Amino acid sequence: MAYEDVKDKVLGIVSELSDEMNYQALINKSSELIEYLNKNPSDKDYAYLIINVCANDVDDVRLKLFFYSILLQMPICLAKDNFALEQSVDILLKTPDISVEEKYVYFYEISYRLFVTPVLQTDDNKLLLWKLYNSIVKEYHDAIWSKEKFPYISIDKRNNDFYIVITDQILGEEHGPTKSALDRCRALIANNNNVLLINTGEMCFYDISVLFYGFVFANHVDELDNMESINYKGVSIPFCQIGKGIMDIPKLRDYLHIIYDYAPNMVIDIGGNTLLGNLCNYFIPTLAVTLGPDNLVRTTEKWQTLGRKITDKDRTMLQRIGYPEDKVIEMIMTFECKEQSIVLSKADLGMKEEDFEIAIVGGRLDDEVGPEFLEMIRKVAGSVSNVRFNFCGIFSKYEKLIGEDPVCSGICRFLGMQSDMMAVLDNIDLYVNPIRLGGGTSAQEAMLKGVPVVTCKTGDVYANCHDDFAVDDYDEMVQVIERYVNDADYYKSQSKKAHELGELEHDTIGEFNRIIEECHKRDDDNYFLNI
């Protein structure tokens, strides 16, 4: 198909379906076309130009954003450059006709693409998204405060032993952010504090739809709507789930009233990106708790935690965005693993006793397992005979990517979602991490079991495991895997290091209460005169 024909076909589809506001049909049709453009070698070089020209040829800013969302995900386009993110943020910052609710959805969708796409994870892109988020929070603030102001609550008027913890998603204990929220609540209660955990549910964009290729819907547990507490590790945590989807301005104002009347000592925002938490920060000090040690949190809140030492690169980012360095609190990134409740044998998992078992664990493996990682597996298959790779988690593309691969299919198996990952890890010899941002919780579980980790020098896993378990690239990863298989003394030494590091990163109660004390030391009423 010639270049002009493809371009005309795309614009024809867009014109016809956008007139009917049939966004889902448009996305489905575009999906068919994108698959064609990515697969057909003769047209791959045109794909970037076609979609970019389409973006330039339409006047509707939402359609422009749609085409840029395609560019954010097309491999050929990402290989050329990633200007689509810059263009998208520029539109969102400069277009008053796009509602603040829509901007918030776009922020989350673009942030997710950055999270799962290493090539997009540049400092400039991170800064752009931080600027966008700051502008969204300010727009909400101005709309709410224009009707009614919430004066700052000074230290002497707060309830010193009461903390409100806010998160945007509560699922099961297998879900890292859920565990982070519950663990922080448990830590506060262990230190004789009263706690209320609030789930805003604002990541579930069922009420506001935007035209975004590859739109991601977050999960939501409706059964929690009427629950008043959550029992976790022997502790009853007061709880309320207040919504499903983005709260409108009147509803946000209502909940701000409630929190204002409670006058907690502090608000703790898990992840640092809830609207409610960032708006509370205008009248009560709020702490953004990072969900991963690798990056600064894009937040407006008074403090944020960083799960590693701050670097000059971080300082440059903070200066560019205008976030004070002394509001960043370094911490040990801790993980409270789900307690093991069952015992599994190798036979239970379809494994052989003589094989060396490797685990790859994640909830986004469709996005995280790419061609380079599969090539690494093929190289291992060519050099070691008794290795097996076990994929655990969500991996809908497993059969397509691995099951149909003549080499990978012979040494891989898919174990799916596991209710007790600690039981699975009893049968695992090595944890291998693809290049990604996430994976910190499952890597921590592996280390607690004395299972060594192999990771490239990026993302949460590297920030937790450090250089003892890191490699420069996938080629070195192949060599290190071979060494683990063949060098028993090396394996034993690394296993001991892994277990010791896992134990160090397991004390959430002690470390989080240290963070709270550090916040109190840095608490300063004058801070709020400048926000």
C-alpha cells in the first residue's frame, strides 16, 4: 500500500468515525492499521511519517492527541525520536477547552506509557509530566478556592496522634501499591497512632473517556465500597472507599471539608499523585510516599520520600521544577512481603528437580518482555542445557511471543498469577529482571528467600539490589546466568548477600516511623506562606 493511500485511509477512518463520536470504533480500526504498519517491512519506514502527517492535518486537538498517543507506542516511531510526548503535554498545557478532568486522565495515560517504555524515560519527559501535573493541581485548587478557602491548620491545632493515609487504588495483597498503603497504616498503628485509610478510586476512568490509543483502565474492587475496616496482618485498619473515577470539583470540596474538620497531624499520599492528597497539602502538610526507589515523585506535596541517595541528576531536576531539595527525604525502600500460607514442590509447578529454575515476575509483562529480552533467553538456551524460565503474573501475549517461538517455547513455562509467590520462590534458583521501572516487590520477596537477582542498572529492582546484583546489558546478563548455573561457590555467596539485603529492606515499621519523625523535624508553618 502506497504512502498516500495509507495516509488517506487513516484520515478517512478518523473523519468518518470521529464525526459519530465513536471513539472505540476509531481505536479498533486504528489498531488494525497500526498492526499492519508495524508488521509490513515495506511500509515500516512510512509509519512514522504517516501518523505524524495525520496529526498535523487535523484541527481537532483531541484527534491530534490521539495520533500522538499512537506515536508513543509504535516501535518504529520510538526508535526515531519521542517528540510525541512533548507535543502532547504542550497541547494539554495550552488548550483551555480541554477540561481539567480530561487533562488528569491524559496525565495518567501518558505517565503509564512512560512507565512501561524505557526509551521514553528521559529527564526532559519526566519534567514535562511533572509540569503538567502541577498545572492540573493548580487548576483544581483555583476552582475550589475561588468558591471557598481552606486556611492553613497550624501545628498546635492538629490532632497529633491521627494520620490520614490516601491512595488511589486498593486491590489485593499481591498488588504492590495496596501493600504499600496497608504496610504504612500498620506501621503508624504500631507506633500508637490512629489512622484512617482512604481509597479515592480515581484511577478508574469509567466516567470520563478520552481518545487515547492503548487506553489503560485501572482495576477497582466494588465490594470494598461498604467496608469500614481492612484486617491486615492482625491489625484492623479503619477504611473508606469514596469513589470510582475522577471526583468532580463539588465532591472534592466535600471531602476536603471532612479532612479539614479532622485536622490530622499529617496526610500521607501513597504514590503522591492523588488529587485529594495534593489539595490537602494546601492546608495540612502532606507526605508523598514513593512506590519505587528509582525516581522522584511528580507531586506538589510538602515532602516526598526517595528510596535511595539523592544524586546531582536529581538536584538538577528539582531545580528545574522548583521543588526544594530539603523536602526530599531519603529512605530505605522497604517491602513487607505477604506471609506464605502454602507449600509448593517443583512437581506441583511442573518442574524437574535437576533443572535450574529462573523466575520473571510482573503484572505488566506484555509491555515489559520485549524482543531484546527474548533474544537474551535464546542465548542462554544456546549455552546452558538445564535452565528453565518461569513467567509469573499477567502475560496475555505469552503464547504469541513465547509459545510460538521455537527456542523460547522449549525452555519457558507460564505459571500465571500466583496467590502465594513466596511458595513459588521456594522452588526458584534465580530472579531475572527485564529492563523496566517496576518489579521491586517481587525482587524483595526473592531476596528474602535467598534467591539472587540479576537486573540491568535501571528501575526499582536495581535501586533496591545495587551493583552486587547488576549487569550493564542483556549480553552480560547471559554471562552472569551461566555463572550462577555453573559456579556453586559464587551462587552460595550471592544467595547469602541476597537474604541479608532482603532482611534489611523488610523492616517497614521501623523505617516508616523514622520517616514520620523526620517530617516532624522539618515541619515549618512558614512553608505554607509560599504555596
